[in-house]
Amino acid sequence: MSGTIDFVPCLLPRRRLLQASVMGVLGASLLGSSVLAWAQDKSFPGVAVESGGHKPTYLPARDADAVAHSLAENLFWNEQLMEHAVFLTMLSPGPELATHRTELEKFKGTFAGRLEQARGGALSSGTLVDFNRQSMDEAKRFADFKRQMRDDQISGKIRSLVWPTFADHVAREADYFSMRLKNLSAGEIELDREAATEFWATIMGEHSDFIAHLLDPAEQALIDTSMKSAEKFRALDLAAEKDAPDYQGTLDATEKLLGFKVIAVKGIDAGQIKSIIHPTLADHVRREAVKAVDELKRVV
């Protein structure tokens, strides 16, 4: 496939934004097969890039080998984990959380370093296993830190602004990254259909919940849309738990949510949506939806 993604050539007027969100037509109008497209990144053989937001989203090309898949995973997830450290730092104010912020700054530096190494050509057929192992080790350390933060928040040991669900959410993303690298290091390129579908249904449902709770109460139409999306993904999760996963339904719901996120990024950037959603966070979850759509299309 060729071409780059350009979902929204201009920002929709606020009234149209709200109408489109409430009517649920974003997926159909913005995510046609001719729109969601990747371009080959000449800097990284076997890696495609989607460039529809603040930062590019790196994805394995359709004919990618284990090295290219590993490179794409490292380019994508090390960026995401670096930003997790940024968000957790932002949500840890006050002198009593100074130690946490110091640790989080270290994690930020670690994943920024891993990202630069991946960009600089450190990952090759000869270094694949060792490079992936180092990324896995760092991802596990960060996942452990996140879960400790979750537990301390629940127990009252710390008083941050981090929801326990959010801490657990970003820990599970690190786990997924590690699992994918482990499989690729063993030469297993194909995604596990059930695992990928279950993971992304859960992640996208939680994104919907997070968005609803970070919007200003005045944004009732957008809140309602987000909550309905969360309910849809919970239903998909329940079906999967009953050994009746709806693969196509999960892809359809994720494409629709991606359209919503694309519009949300534009609205937040332009100051047309009232919220406490940082623009970096808005684009962060947009990129994860792009990643989810790509993986779900590979397994449906």
C-alpha cells in the first residue's frame, strides 16, 4: 500500500463535530479503505509509517520479516512507554511524590534511549535477540513500577492523580510489547488472533472510559459518545470471555473509535473541545488506535 493518511483536511466546525460524534458516523465517513493507508518508510526497510497526527506511527509492512517486525514494535512501543513516563510524572505533583518523579524521569530517559537506538540502526538480524531482550527487560521493570504505583494508590500509601485503572492499563501495554518481542525473537511473526483481539478490545474500551472522564462536564454529547463506545467494547470483552470473540465487530468498533480520536485531536489542538486532555495524550491514544486497527486487520 502507498500514500499517507490524511483523515481530516480541515477542522470540522464545532457543531458538525458534535453532530458527527453523536450520530456515530465518524468511522464510516473518515475510515474508508482508501483513507487508512501507510507509506513505506525508506529509512527503515520493511516498516511502514502512518503520519496523520503529531507523531508518526510505525507499523510492520505486510511482507516484513522478523527483523522489520521487531524494529516496528520497538519504534512504536518505546515511544509509547516514554510518553507513559511523561504522563505519570504530570499526574504525580507535590513534594511527597518527588521520588516517584525522579524514577519516572529515569524511565523516560531509558525509553528515549531505546527509541534512538532503534532509529539509529542498532537492531539487525545479528542483534535482534539481544536488542529485543533489552527492550523486554526495561519494559518489565517499568510494568512492575506501574503496578506498584497502582497498589500504593489503592492502599493510600501515595496520593497521586493516577487512577489505579490507568496504572494497570499502561502496565498491560508494556506486557503486550514484551510478549510480542518474545515471540518475534523466536521467529513467530504471526499475531495470536485471540490474544490480539482481546488485548485491543480491552485497551480501546478503557481509552473510551478515560476520554469520557477527562472531558469537561459541559461536553455532554462527546461524553455520551465515549461512554457508548466503552459499553460496546465491554460487550465485546464479555463475548470473548464466553469463547465467542467477535473479530470483525472488534475491528469495526476500533475503526469507529479511531475516527472519533482523530477528530478529538483536531478539536483539542484548536481549543474547540473543553477538557483536561493534554494534546500529547490525545495523539498518544490516536496512535494506539492506528496500531490496533493495523493488527486487527491482520487477524480478521
